Amino acid sequence: MKVLIPTPLRSYTGAREVDASGATMGELLTDLDRRFPGLRFRIIDEQDRMRAHMRFFINGEQVFDLARPLRPTDEVQIVQALSGG
């Protein structure tokens, strides 16, 4: 499936958009990390939860659950929120 990568993480993928596979969001992230080592750690913390500044959208709908099922035709967008002062 198509995965859109935010600009701050493109140093891992070298591309704005990559293909990945997985039956769930968690499996998708595992596949991405296998192909682009270190990417998952920037998105998921040590407790296996989404980092506070990361957001996931499947077909335009925000999701919070790594167990969320995926279809091969889904479009996944990873968004990194900016913060600071």
C-alpha cells in the first residue's frame, strides 16, 4: 500500500511516498522499519505507543490504534506535528 512520509523522516526513506505491506498499522511499521532501519523508533516509543507528535491517517481518517486492520488498497499518511516556541 502507499505510505506518505513526512518531510522530517524522508532522510530514512529518500522519498515522499513508499510502498509497504502489513495487515495492521503495527505490521506496516515493522515492514517500513525492515526496509528503512530506525524509522519505526522515530514514530513509536519504547512502550510500543505512537509518539505524542506523530499522527496516522488511513484514507484521510485519523487512527490511534496500531492494531487497526489495513487493506492493500489503503493509503496511509504519517504526519509529524511541529512544536516549539
